Amino acid sequence: MQASVNRPALSQRGESLAPARRLMLAIASVAAVGAAVSSISLYLHFGTSKTSFCNFGESFNCDIVNRSTYSTVLGVPVGLIGILGYLLILALATVYRDKAETPVMLLIASVGGLGFALYLTYVEKFILQAWCVLCLSSLVLIFSEAVLGGIVLMKSLRQQ
């Protein structure tokens, strides 16, 4: 009796779907890390003590950034906006990963988040003149999401 071999599912063009699943797993993993980083940022936003692990003098100081007037948008802390954005991306990459519109929605969400992160980076550099390590970490993560989202969209367009 021959043992059965598990083969990856194939698209209509006969290509393996496994790479797309791996990309979605990567997107979900980055989103989970992003939500964790944003959660720490939100915690520090409401914290009353100085955060020594994130402060390295005047140039790199999360307290300056996290407690500035730019740390909220219409009263909503930027950390909470980050958590919600990353959770949206996480949901798209997991629960809704098989929907036809997911690649476009992933790219829209991640590019929107990247635009917001770039604006906040501009504020850090030119207005506050202080860098937040958590914010820069989130910038790298959302940039990664945008790149991965673009790859997912290109692959999905090729499979149609």
C-alpha cells in the first residue's frame, strides 16, 4: 500500500497556493508584532512614570513623543490607532485571507498606515525633534506590511 502524499492546493493555473499562505502568515505575524508595539506605546501614553527602556537622552525619547500634542488624533491616542490598524491587517490576513478582495484591502490598509506613520515620523524629526524607538519600530513594521501586501496583490493578479 502506498502512503498518500499531501500536496499543496493548486490555483486555476496549476500554481501552488502554499506561497500565498506563507505570505499571509508573514503578514499576520508582522501585524501581531505591530499590535504589541502599539500596545506598549498606548501603555506609555497613559503612564505617569518615565520610561527608561525607551529613552536615550533628548534625541531618542519616547516620553517626549508619546506625551506630546501629536500623540492623539481627535482625542484618540496614536497607539490605539496603531493597535486597531494592525488588528485590521491581522484579520484580513487570517479570517478573510481567501476572499477575492483581501489583497487590495491589505494593500490599502498597509499603505494608509504607512502614510500615517510617515507623517508621524515627519513630526518627530521636524517638530518635536525627538525620536521614539517604538514609533520607528512601528514604521519598519508597517513598511514591511506594505511591501508584503504589494507582493500578495501582484501574485493574486497573476493567478487570475
